[in-house]
Amino acid sequence: MIFHGHFPNDFGGFRTVPPDPNLEPDYAERFKVSGYNILQQQEAYDFYKRWNEPDFPRFLVIEIQHPTPYYDDSYAVNSASQGPYGDAITHELIPYIEKEFRGLGEGWSRFLYGGSTGGWEALAVQVKYPEEYNGCFAACPDPIDFSAYVLTNIYEDENAYYYRSDHKMLEVPAHRDYLGQIQSTVRDENHLELVLGDKSRSGQQWDIWEATYSPQGKEGYPERIWDKKTGIINPEVANYWKENYDLRHILERDWDKLGEKLKGKINIYCGDMDNYYLNNAVYKMEEFLENTSDPYYDGEVLYGDRAEHCWNGDPMEPNHISRLRYNSMYVPKIMKRIAE
């Protein structure tokens, strides 16, 4: 089981002793929860106990460190500016780990999961290596359809920072809460990145998407999807993104070749009030998957009611709990998939 996500400093969520009785409770502003540090330790200890129960399935969980000069994570695919991380991870690293730790080493025995960056990676890797893995569980994935690149359609819009209007300049939002209140705009965030570093080197979100998806320019850096100052979109770069990294487009374009290989393997979960509007791209992906019958994709796409980033498919628990259970929450679905 490949747990994709941002650079991990260790294997999180696994603790061999009970929570520290002397730990001072903190307050998680993001979740409005007191004592979240204690809760995290308890969840990690609970997973350790469950892991060692005799009836718990035996498997490897792999978290990978793959930072690049552009970000703390390569996005786990081959990229013009970052290198062949997709091939290196799938064809070299994982088989090596399987050999060292008695893994089965078969495509049917490998699964992918993760949230946000890891959600995009899980789905992208499954799509790009359809027979090397037997299923992905993609939670709150980064944009998987670039006609809904957050709130921008990079193929039809001329500017990423402003809505089309004959009368006034209206900025495109980038971040909201579950009530729809806006905290920042696309222009705000991109101008901040430009201050932090030029040539896609801010180490932030918009720049890593560019570093992953863009062709390499004459200077050896990723070509801009849009002018960082003005927001004017480059249609040639947008088309390159479409053909190489727009997952919904790739599936639609190649379904006659990929459909049978991916049947039963695609599972996507997202809150319908994702802070970064990531649910919009999921809607478009779902529409394609549900309306394609030759073959039918035979997976699932689920939404969390009023759930923010990063809802991962558990309707019974809030985000701050379910996000601590990635390494066990999909196990029943994985075992069912293997049996089938």
C-alpha cells in the first residue's frame, strides 16, 4: 500500500506506547479542537494495537520521501523539469522494497492512497501505470480536470486572476471556508509566490503544479501556465498540460485502451465545500466516469456534505479524525477488491 503525500519526516500514525500522560493539550485552530496532539497520539497507538491483532491483514505500508528543488514532493510522475520520478518509484523503488521485505511484487497486490497532493498522485499513478496497481483511493485530490483548475478553465479563460466582465474587475477566489467566505484570491497567492521565488521556485502550491505539468523552457525552468504578474494564460502551455497531466482528459482520450485495465480501480472522495474548490474537478471526473459504459468504471465517487479539505471518504467521522486513519480505513475495500 503506497501512501502518497507531502514529504514525511517519519512514518506517522504509528505509536508503540500509549499517549504521553504529561503532554500538555494544544488547540488545533484548523479543526477547532482542543487536545488534538493527545488525540493524534491515541489514534497512532490504536493503529499499532490493531496492526498487531491476529486477524488484521498483513501488508506493507510505504511512505516515500521525494523532494525536488521545486517542492517537498515530486508529484510521483515523470516531469520535464523534475525528472522521471514516476518510473523511478514504480519500476525501481517499489520492486526493491518488495524484494527486501517479502512483498508479493505483483500488480494485483499493490494499492495507492493519499489526500490532497497525495490524492492527485494516487489517481495519476494509477492512470499512468494501470496494470502496476490494483486500485487507488484518491481523497480531496488536487485538480484532476484542468477545465476546473480550482476556479479557472485554463483552456477557455484568458486570465486566471479575473472573471470576464464588461463592467468591472472581479477577482477569482482561491480559498474559502465551508460557509463560502473567501480568505484569498488566485492573484493574491500567485503574487506572494512571485515574491518568494521566481521561475516556479517559491516552493508553494501554484508553482509546484507548474513545475510538474509544464514543458521546460529555453532557460531550463518550467514554462509559465500564465504570466505571474498579470494572470494572462498561455494556451500552448495549457495544451501541453491537457495532453500529459489532465487526468480526466487522458481517461476520456484513452478509455478504449485504459478502461478494462482500470475497471474497479478508481475511487475518489471529496468534500463538497473543499476549501480550494477541488470538488469542481471531481464533479467533472464523476460525470465522465458515470456516463462511460464501455466498460463502466465500477469504482466510487463520494462527497462529504459541507466537508472542507481534506475529506477522505468517512461519513461517520469528522475530518480531524478520519485524516488520522488513512493506513487502515481503506483496508476492507482493498481486501474486497483482492478477493474479487
